[in-house]
Amino acid sequence: MSDRRNNAHCTIPDDPDQSTYRFIIVAAKRARQLQAGARPFLPTSSKKPTIIAAEEVRRGLVKYELTGKIVPEELKPEPV
């Protein structure tokens, strides 16, 4: 298991898995919202949507919902 302190700068506070991949997906979707004209949740001097989005996600200001269901390999039906 990797040391979770190494990726603390790219995790979501309420994410029990501390998934860097999830952080990137949520931040990317938020950056697209900002590019489309959404207002930032934080006052910022940065004009870059990716920087703003990453900071918002890091602080837990962006709400997200997990979609799709992951089925463990042992529970998948066998092909017939």
C-alpha cells in the first residue's frame, strides 16, 4: 500500500478511498463548468480554471456523486 501522505495534495477530503483518479475526474468536470461560465466558489487571483477547480476540490467545496456499480470479479456471472 502506498503512503497516502504523498498524494495528499490531490485527494478529496471526504473520499474514503483517497483516490487520485477520482480527484482528477471531479476537478476536470469542475474546470469545464468554470470554462462554461460558472462562478468560482472561492475568491481567487488565478484566471486558470484548472487551478481554481483543483483548489475547490481539495477544500471539499465541489459535490460529486458516484455513478455506476463496480461488481467484484468473483460476483460476475460466468459467460455461457
